[in-house]
Amino acid sequence: MCLAVPGRLEKVTAELDETFRIGNVSFDGIIKEVNLALVPEAVEGDYLLVHVGAAIGIIDEDEAKRTMEILKEMGEEI
């Protein structure tokens, strides 16, 4: 099964051009480096859906928090 996990974009750390960027994303306090090429409009503070190291979409904060709570209830660790 494939799963996209929500996280908050904390900081854009590399920007090769207006499209290819890398950022630090917080997953409930765990910071990971994420490719932002598929969400060029993402800005710091946005909540993103991340799948295998790449942000695939922007979601609102409420949806991100609901999803994280469901994952915690299921006992999933990210």
C-alpha cells in the first residue's frame, strides 16, 4: 500500500530554479528533507502531502491534523 503523509513546510533549503526546490518538512516534529518540484507554489508554513520524499500536493491545516490523528490512532509511526 502507498501512503502520503502530511507535514508542514518549515523552510526552503535549496532552490536551483523557480521549480526545483528542496525543503525541510516537519512530520509531527520529525524533520525530513523533501523535494518540492511538484508543488512550486508551496511556501513556508504550508501543509503538504508527501510520498516517498516528494511533496505531491498542498492541503489545509485541518485536513493535515485530522490525517495525523488517524495515523496515530492506527499506531503508525512516521
